[in-house]
Amino acid sequence: MNRFLFVLGSNWQLSLAELDNFLKNSQIRGRITDYSANIAIVEFDDLHKNKYYINDLMELQYLLGGCQKIAEIYDFVDIQTTFNAFPLKVEKFKLIETKRREILKVINDILPRIFPKIKNESIFFAVSIYPNLYDDTYYSDVLVKHFLPFLNKEIMALLNEIGAKKSLYYRYPEENIKSGNLNPIFPHNVIKYGLFNKDRAEVIFGFTEEGFYIARTITCDDPNFKKKTDEERPFKEFKSAISPKLALIMLNFLNLFEEREKKKILDPFVGNGTILLFALIEDFQIYGSDIDDVKVKKTLRNLNWLLNELEEPIPYMLNENIRQANINKLSSIFDKEQFDGITTEPELGPFYNQKPYYTEIKKLIDSKLKPIFEATFREAYKVLKPKARISIVAPIFSTVDGGDLTLNIEELARKNNFTLIPLLDLNRIANKSNQKLQFQRKHVKAMLDAKKGQIVKRKIFVFEKEN
Ligand SMILES: C[S@@+](CC[C@H](N)C(=O)[O-])C[C@H]1O[C@@H](n2cnc3c(N)ncnc32)[C@H](O)[C@@H]1O
């Protein structure tokens, strides 16, 4: 069938937008044909025709910040069959039995494709169910409590019938199954349990509004590596730093997918260097600056630490490429039209433990942040190549007495000849009937990256330099 299932990151909207942008603009073309708040179904134009497509998918997994796993789809069961086989309220026993048998027939047919050799083998499998939305009662009450045990038991029985010497399944904690509160197996456990081996597999049952896709995981995120880079570097501010995943997603929105080793990326507010660390991992040529000389030194120390960890040589002129400078002076330390892209998180103001007052934030925005963001666009225009992009974080402040407040970054960008690029192309995404899954024009102009209750939220924007 040549369709693939992508398990999205926790910020599913941003992950979906990142994936769609990649499929639209990189050399690996394709389309998202269906999605939920956890998965995207992708049809590639011709990736699957390549004999080594698994390598391409592994590379894609490495590149994308918002992708947890990629799985190959073997079949699909429509939602009506699923509801009939596993209803919220049990009434028609006969229908349940017939429909469950239909589902088992589908699974039975694909087992030999998931496990190339079953006879006399010891097989281990983990079932992962990704619901349409985690807060659906259908997930907690039916899928976790009934569908999961059914799948575990029946797949084990089918494998034994085909002639497996032994078959075992991954056991989720019993208390999670009882409470209906369950997360599918995490990527680090997929790696730990060797679920890419021939006699082992993670079998994904990925739900959308249309039904469920049955797929086998072929690659997954290696969170240990990103975590190590983020947490073990010599300098880091845990309270406020941008996450590795967000740094990767923002870098991908620059649309620089090919020959990255030739592309020059700038972060003019390096801080402790998170964005540059991940830009280095993604093979870019890195440049940076910050008003604070101590930050510049910390970024350099972090970069040297990472290069040492990766056992890679120090890039030519690294020390000269990361420099102390006020954003106002950016174009006097870097060349005109030097950069292929800018990814940055400018000054966002102080770290708040409690919600601030409206007047305090209004003053912060008008007297401090607005001039910084304005200078960013003015200077970015000078140092960026024509048509190059900037992906940038803008803060949204939650105040005690005046709701949410932000600065009008779109106007500042427009005044400096930058065009807003919506993060998701609505023409390429089929709309969903559940409101929580819908995208409207206002949702895709920029996207939030924030935890519940966060006082300063990040909003991600992408702009393109006009000619
Ligand atoms: C929010 S931090 C960037 C954090 C970074 N993304 C990280 O993960 O470590 C913003 C940085 O902007 C710098 N900064 C503040 N005002 C500046 C200005 N006018 N010009 C250049 N840098 C400035 C600060 O020193 C600070 O390091």
C-alpha cells in the first residue's frame, strides 16, 4: 500500500505543520492524507520505489523535531467496523462477534508480513494504540480496557496457530489499563526491547476519525541523544531554554533541506546556544551573536563540548563566527546577504514565577521588546540572502488583570519587508469534523509552543525576505 504512519510529537499541530512543510518543499515529496492529534498518514510520491527507502525514513526521523516514530502501514479498518466490534455500550452480541472476526482476519493476513519468519520462532510484540485524541472516553473506556487486551491475546493465539515456538507480548502496567490512562510504549523502550529485530515488533493501531491503520514501527526517535545534548552540556538555563525539538522544528521551517553543510545559519540571540547546538547536529554552518559576552563564551564552550562528544573537528573560524554584538549592530559584524536562514529566540523579558500585571508587561513590550524585535527585522533584512527565511519566537504574556498580551510582530516584519509564511498549507490538509482537530486560517499563521499554565508562552512565526 506504501503508506506510512508518523507518530507526532506532543505539540501535534506544530509537528503536523513541520511534516507537511517538509513533504511540500524537500526533495522527498508526499502528502498527509489523514491525521489525528497523535498520528499523520503519509503517502510519498516515490520514496517507496527506492530499494533503500528505510534509510531515507531513518534520515527523515533524524531530521524532524516533531516525529516520535515512523511505521509502515499494512492495512486499515474503517471506524464503523471498529465501533460495531468494540461499542461503548454492549448490546448486539452477534454483531460484535462477527465484526471482531473480521478484524482478526485482517490481522491474521498481515502477520506474515510483519514477521517474515514465524514458524518455530520465538516472537515478541508490543501493541501500541494511538487514539484520535487522548481525552476521548472511547480511548480510556474501550480501546485501553477492551481492545488492547483483545489484541494482545488474539495476536498471541494467531502467532501460535501459524506455528510460532513461543509468542509473548509487552505488558503495560495493569493499573494503567484498569484506569484507562495509558501511553503507548515510548521510543526509548522501542529501542531497549529491540523491536526492530526480525522476530520482534511494535505493532501500531493508529486511529483517526476514519478508522484505524495497522502498522509496524521501522524507526523511532532516539531521545537519549537529544536529552544528553540538552542536559549534559556545560551551560544551560533549565527554567527558560527552548526545547531541542522546538529548535529542530524551527530550523526545518527555513526550508533548507539539501546540502545543509553549505548553508549558513544565524542565531543573533544565542543565549546558551541551544539553537546553534542543534543546527550543528543538523549539519549547518553556524553563526551567532549575543549582546552579552558571557553568553557568547558559554555558547562556544557548549559547542566545543558537543564537537568533542561527537568526535568531530572544530569547524573553521568557529570562534570568529560566534561574536558579541547588540542586535542593532548585526549588519556591521556580518556581511550583507551572508545567510541562508535565521532561527532565533530574541529577548523575551524576565522569568516570571507569578503572573505580572498588565501595565508592567505593556511597559516591557513598548520600551524594551518592541525596539529589539524591530531591530531584528531591520538587521535580518540586510544579512539574509534574497527570499531567505527567518523562524522566530515571540512571547505571549499571561497577565493578572489584562488577559494575554503580545507585541505585533507581524507589523514589525511587514514594515521591514518580510512576508508572513503560514506554518501549514490549508489546501493540503483534509479538514476534520471534530473541532479540536480543525485548522482555520488564524491557527496556521503562527503556532504556540507552551505548557499548560505557562506565564510566558512561545509563539512560532516564519517570515520570508521580500525581493
Ligand atoms: C531568550 S534568550 C535566548 C535563549 C536561547 N534560545 C537559549 O536557548 O539559550 C535571549 C538572549 O538575547 C540576548 N539579548 C538581549 N538583548 C539583546 C540585544 N539588544 N542584542 C543582542 N542580544 C540581546 C540576551 O543576552 C539573551 O542571551
